[in-house]
Amino acid sequence: MPSEAEHPGNLRRLHMIFRGEVQGVGFRWNAKTCAEKLGLTGWVRNEWDGSVTMELQGSNEQIGCFFTLFNKQYARFRISYTIDEKKEMPLVAEESSFKVLFT
């Protein structure tokens, strides 16, 4: 379990791998839009195997709101995804934005 020093307050950082219909459908750009709207930081990137990797940093409330908003936005495409892996990561203190990374 992460220590309070790694995750001060209720801030957390999640590393996630998404699978399914996640490339070529606006997944990364929707993630960026939702993250920026909620003041989250992190990044999202397409992977060569067809998955998408994302790191998301913010409060528990912000992250919960992210998934609510993201799923609402993504539902209009009528496609599905799964989170294949989700793990806690150390916070990145110097991070100030959410970026779409390119492989």
C-alpha cells in the first residue's frame, strides 16, 4: 500500500492499460478533454499491440468524475473497452498538465 509520503492528502496516480476498441476512435483525445476539464494531470498513449496506456493523477473525487465523464463521452461511439491493468503509482509532483504522447 502506498505511503502517505508517496500520496499526500487524497491525491493518487493510476497507471492503466485499456483494451478493446481504443485506437482510431478518439479515445486519447476524449481522455485529454475530460482530464483537462477536471484539472487532472498525466498522459495517454497508443501502444503497438492495439491497447492504450494512461497515467492519471488527481484526487479520488476528480478521478471518479473523470470516469463518469469519460464513459458518457465515449458511450456515444457505441464501442467498448476494458481496463486490463490498473495499479497505483508514485505521484509526479512536477507534472502540470495532461498530455497525449505519441509512440
